[in-house]
Amino acid sequence: MHTVAVLGAGKIGRMVAHFLGRSGDYSLRIGDVNGAAANQLAERVGDSCVGYEVDFDRPATLEPVLSGADAVLSCCPFDCNPFIAEQAIKYDLHYLDLTEDIETTRKVLAFEEKSNKALIPQCGLAPGFITITAMHLIKRMEEVESLKMRVGALPRFPSNMLKYNLTWSTEGLINEYANSCEAIRDGKHVMVEPLQGFEELVVDGVRYEAFNTSGGLGTLCETWA
């Protein structure tokens, strides 16, 4: 059984812990600045999970969470990830995160030469699953003229003005709406403005709006440029 350290016991961390902990394939160590939240999550997941209180300003508090583990998965805000990646290298762990932030990803990947383990940022929905889906579709086609990906947390029963369900970091959402976006246009890897490319679409009779946001393509532009 592999031991995975999950840092962050918020909405995303809770879901990850339930998926991994209840699969029967992993023992988990949950670390969070809120020790009570980490312990409560560990109790819900079961015997294979232990909670810890951690403080990134005191790196020694991470030792019982990371020492001897096989991998660390960051479910923390994106600005924490370079520090967590450094700790993964220190404790010789595989590193994964769910970041959407382009600059953070570059910082994490800059550590590659210092580690003999895998550094795998951008493992969420977008970037992550959406790029896997896009690659699968592209490889099945003989010729591709354009590819457009639109991703959003669309609630089954919209109850707010935005018709959006914020299941993750508010800071991360603002970050996606404020930073430049990667794209390939005319065969060139370029940066475009957020909130541009506006379009409307209808899903199950509900009208939504979509536009460019930052970070969701992962390394897809580098792959296909």
C-alpha cells in the first residue's frame, strides 16, 4: 500500500482524500493549517488516514506528514506549491498539484533537475482532465483545424447570478480571470487577454456565457505549438 501525503483539507482536499482513502490502495496523511479540520477528515475517511496540523512558516511541522511517504499531493492555494515542491524534493517524494497558475507551474518545473522523482503539476479538471480529453480527441482525427475547450463548474440547479458553483479556491478563480491566457493562433504559441473570446451556450435549457481564462490548458500549447 502506498502512502500519500495530502496537504489541504478544504473542499478539494476532502474529495481527494475520500477518493484515495476509500479505494483501499493508499494510506493517507492529511496536513492542514487547521488541525481540527485535518483530524475530522481523517476520521471520516477511515483507519487508513491520519490528520496533522501543519504550518508552512515552520517547515519542521511537515516532517511527520512527509517523511517516509511515497508522494505528496498539494490541494493548497497555488502560491503554496513552490514551497511544497521544495519539501517534496527534500523528503524524496513524488509531487503532484492541482494548480492552474502558469507562473507557479514554471517555478515547480524549474526544480526538476534537483529531483529524481516525478514532479507533476496541473492534475485537476482544467488543467488536467480536460487536456487528456482533448489529446484523446485530437489523436483520433486525421486533420484538426481548431480546438476550443470550455470548462466551468455548472450546478445542476443554478441559484445565483453567475450560475456558477465555486468548489475551489476563490483566489485561484480570480487568478484565472486576471492573468494572460495561453493559446495557439496561426500555428504560434501566444498569450491572449482574459475575458476575451466571449460566447454564449445553452446546456439543458440554461444559457451560460464563456470566455478566455488563464491556466486551463496546462502544457497543451507547448505540445502542439
